[in-house]
Amino acid sequence: MEQTVTPISEVGEFGLIERMKDALGESQDEDLLAGPGDDAAVYRAGKGRAHVATTDALIDGVHFSPDMMPLTYLGSKAVSINVSDVAAMNAVPRYALVTLGLPDNAYVETVEELYAGVRQAAEAYGLTVVGGDTTAAHRLTISVTIIGEAEERDVVYRGGAEPGDRLCVTGDLGGAYAGLKVLMEQREALEQKGSDYAPDLDPHRYVIQRQLAPTARLKTVQDWAERGVRPNALIDISDGLASEVHHICEQSDCGALVYEEMLPFNEETRQVAERNDDEPEHYAFYGGEDYELLFALPEAELDRLEAGGLTVIGECREAGDGVRRTTPSGEQRKLEAKGFEHFGA
Ligand SMILES: [Mg+2]
């Protein structure tokens, strides 16, 4: 009998995760507070304490291009994107495991450079690298696993938003995608004009840094703890704002209205978008890799946060209202969920 196979692109990344959950079956572990489906898994670890665990890999040709990504930045980014998921549970990172897949053209110095970046990030976030694995591979791969900690009652999931909550983001959006565009433009110019061409990266320092060296918003989470603020729902923006708003709405069983004119942009992001005849809003909704936090907060709690670090970009609605966005002309449209998709769906 012929075996039927399903291309992964047919089910997409999230469909694939559903299949994996089916294959594992339901967990009977009473200490497990959240399995797959949030930014990190959460389990009880002693009285009132919880651990969060998350892992993410960066692979040559999929997540980065070695000619555009210095190795120290790569090591640092691999840590930051995982810390971002820990922060997205309102937790603090403690320990990391680092796995490297090394192709034939990797040297001792390759690993040392990568690890200089790993160390920089570990020190910046106050976590300790305690082990990992090293293996031969066809392509350079760095995979980081982080264990973080929180009081069990402080952990914030994607699923706690209530109609009426304000939807807020930290920092600015779309910059990482603008940075990627600049790097790709400059690479193309270099290929066309030859080695005499000096890439002009200076006017785009901010967006390039957003792409190559993102910072996880751990300080924001630490600031909330000091102020006694706990959002109702929280997620980090790794796949693009649109997809993350949908995740919060699905898991909170609510709708949302995003005010497009309120989305925060850096001036460089606007310039790159304009030059490419793009809308910066498109970068924010679908570009991904900004590693800012998106959270739902009751309006009364807003006053307890400093206005500088966050922007209110929308509100949570009843589930029946769906997930919508207001355009600058004042109409409302459906906010499509498509985010970054690795499997070409
Ligand atoms: Mg995440």
C-alpha cells in the first residue's frame, strides 16, 4: 500500500505543533501549569515557585545568512530570543543550555566568536550557561534552551485578556524587518558593483541593530515587578504583531481592535519603508523579529506605568467582534493573522 505523506507547508508551523501535541498525548503531570502553546512551558518547582522552560534555534540559511550576521551577534541573538520568551511569561531567566551544530567550514575560532556573544548576552541578562551539546551538522546551527523562574502567581499567560483591556507594546515596531531590508539591499549592491563598493550602513544603524542584535525586554518585566503591575495577558513579538494579537485573542477568547495610526515607529523604519514604497504598518504587522512585548492591561493599571516605555495600540473586545484594525482613514478592517512562516505555506 502506498504511504500518504503530507507536506509540512500544507499544515503550517502551528498545524504541525498540533500534530506533535497529538503524538505526545495529554500530560498527566499535576505540576505542569502550561505545556506547548505559550511562549514557554511552566511547571511548579517547590512551594509557590514556578519554572519556565523555552528553546529556540537559529539555522544558517533559514534564520540568518552568515555574510550578514557576525558570529558574536549570532551567539548573542540566540540567547536574546529565548530570554524574550522567558520575559513573555513575566519570569526571569536563570540557566541556559547551548547546542551547536558545526559544519565542515567551522573552526575553533568560529565557536569562540559565537561564545563571546553568548557570554555577552548571558551577562547582560544575568543568566548562567550550564551546559549543552556540540555536534557535526550540514549547516551552522545554534540552539539555546533557557530555564527561568517566577512566583507561580506572577506568571502571565497569553490567555488572560479581558474585553476592555488596553493592548500595549514596548519600544517600536517593524525595525528588525527594515534592518533586514537594508542588509539585503546592500548585499545586492555589493554583488552588482563588486568589491569596490563600500556598503553605506551608517544612516541605518538603528534598524540594522534591531535585526542583528535585538534586546529582550527583561528590564520591562523587572520594572513591572517593582511597581506591582501584572498584565492580564502577555506575549513577545517574534512573528509580527498581527500574529501575536491573534494568539492573545484565541487563547483569551476575546476580540481586539488595533489602532493602526498608534503603532510606534522609529524614524529609520519609516524612511526604509518609504524608500521601498512599503507601509511601515506592514513591517509591524508581518515583519517579525522585533522582540518587543505585547500585553493586555486593565485601563486602571495604565497609570502605574511610565508612559515613556509603552504605547497603547488597541483594546480587547468581545470575541464576537473579531480581530480588527482601524485604518488611518477611520475604517475598520479584519486584521489578517499571517505571520512569519518557515514552511512556505
Ligand atoms: Mg514567543
